[in-house]
Amino acid sequence: MTNKSDVSQAKIQDLEQQLALQRRISFAAGLFQGNVTVRTLIESFAEAFLVVDESGTIILTNQRFQDVFGYTPEEIVGNDLTAILPDRFRSAHKEHIRTFFADPRMRSMGTGLQLAGQRRNGQEFPVEVSLSHLETENGIMAMAFVTDITERVNAERAIRKQNQALDTFAQMVAHDLKSLITTINGYSGLLKESIHNDTAEKRDELLDTIVDAGFQMSDIITELLLLARVRREDVRTEPVPMLPAIKAALKRLQPRVEELGARIALPPELPVVHGHTRWLEEVWYNLASNALAYGGPSPVVEIGHTSGEDGSIRFWIKDEGQGLSAEQVRQLMEPVEGTSYSWVQGHGLGLTVVRNILEKLDSALHVECLEGDGCKFSFHLLSVQQ
């Protein structure tokens, strides 16, 4: 049975603690906000600023703290510091506070660690924390400067992803160029050995293979130069009549179309859109090349469009080949380092060029494939109202 005197004593202790906390809060407010210059300085910080006592209780914040964490001073002052930490950090944080106050000095918190704060709405975000301290007549006060580094973390993540993609891309291109050089060297050696022995027909066959490999290398280099230019240049959109752009691309592919006995179905008219004529011609050239490569024997390729209510036009190109599995589509659209693409025909630069061009035009490439039923590639552009 609980003794009434013990209950009374506990209430007295609790009241004393609350009064002591209020004194520390009032002292901190007077110390940091009593002077106009100091108060102006604190409110001008780009970082969220807070003052914590030895118990880990927040006793002062600035306006930037409210902007970052979403708590008003009335809501957060007097609460434990763990209120602004994700659950996984809370259990260990008491020890961190004890360690800091045992040896208070200016330092960065969690060097080499990934720190996170938690907003009032429960959202986590990455932070950097710098600590300092102030010795006062009411004890040591810890001062923390908290920086929201979400943009930096996102940028670093994007750079890592881009670097990984570039590494994969470079390996793929280097592999294909090396393969073509090996073909040229090998067939050149065979041609040299057979120049006096084989028939003219055999020598012509060897020469055709060498010339074809040379043209493929030239295409790769051309695409690489185009890709570099697209990445570097700012886009200047212009009205682009899409049908002439497609016809210009198909004209470049005419020898391939005739060689395969392919049939390409075009609509009689297509809209005028906001774009870049040279770049869109390259988009169609690569998508049509892809359709011819995957369209099977005597490929049939269809090009069309649909209009959206928002003024956008969805252009598409469809082949009737064997299609791709969902996993092959994923690999084709999101290359992963170390993945083997034994099923991919060609040097693989085409879709990379297409994706980069469409990104510059505020669009994106979409693909729908069914195994045994071909693939449809599409993208959206805004129409020019006529």
C-alpha cells in the first residue's frame, strides 16, 4: 500500500522539477532574447537553432526551427529532445547527451553517420548537426545547429545513380566497339590470307563484313557525339511538323527497310508539336531502327498518334515481332551494371539517346511489350494549336 507521505513527496519533487525547468527556460529566454542584437542574430540563422539543458530538454528555439520541424515554441519548448528524433535514434540519444555534457566542446554530431530529424507530421529527413555549449550560472547549455540536407542528399543520390548508369553505358559501348574492331581485324586477316586463293565472291563477302562493321562503328561514334551534345545543350523548342520529321528519319533507314523487305505504315497526317526538329528526327530514327531490328522477318512497323484532352499528343511506333518479357523491358529501360543482354540486338545507344532527348523536351519514353506480340514505344509532346 502506497504511503500518503510518499505521494506528497513525489508531487513536491515533480513540482520542484517543473519550477526548475521554468527557471531554465526563462533564463535562456532572457539570455538569448533579452538583447535585441543577440535575438536578431539567432533569428537570422539559416539553420534551425535550439538550446538544450543537461536533461535533454529543449528550452529555446528560433524561427528557422519552426520552419524546419513544424513545431511552434509553445509546442516544443519544455519537451524532451527525442520528440524531434525518429524512433530508432531515441533509445541511444540519452547516452549521447550524457557524453556531450561530460565533455562539452564544439563538434559535429554523428560524423560518418546518417542522421535524421523528424518533423511534427512524422516525416523524416536527413540532417547535419553542429554542437556548441555555453556555461552559465544555471549550468551548461548545449546549442545545436541543425541543417536540413534533403536537397544535397537527393543530389548526391542522383549523381551516384547517374555515375552508375554512365559506368554501365561506357562498358556496353566499349564492349561493342571492341567487338567490331575484332571483327574488322579478324576478317582483314582472312582477306589477306585468301587474296590469292579464294574466289572473288568470297573476297567480296569478307569485304562486305569489314565495311558493315566500319559503318556500325561510325554509327556508334555519331550517336555518342549526339548524346554528348544533347546533354550539354539547352533546348530551344520550335513548331515541328511531325510527319516530315518521321519521313526524314525513314529516308536514312531506306536501305535497311529494303534489305529486310519491311513495311512501314504511316498515317496521312500528323500534328505539329513543340519540339526540336533535329532531335525528334533522331528519336524516330532510333525507334524505327529498334522496330526493324526486333520486328522479325519482313517486319511490319506501324506509326500513329492519339490526342489528349490536355493538348498533348501521344506518338507511338509498334512492331509485330516476338516482343519482350517484363524483365527484359525493365532491363532495357533501367540498365543495371553487370547485367548481360545477350538478347539485345545492336549497340544499345539508341534508347539512351532517345531518353535523353525526350527528357530535355519534358517528355519520357514508355514501352508496352507482350511476349510473342511485339512492342509499342510511345512519348508525349504538346501540340501547336493551328
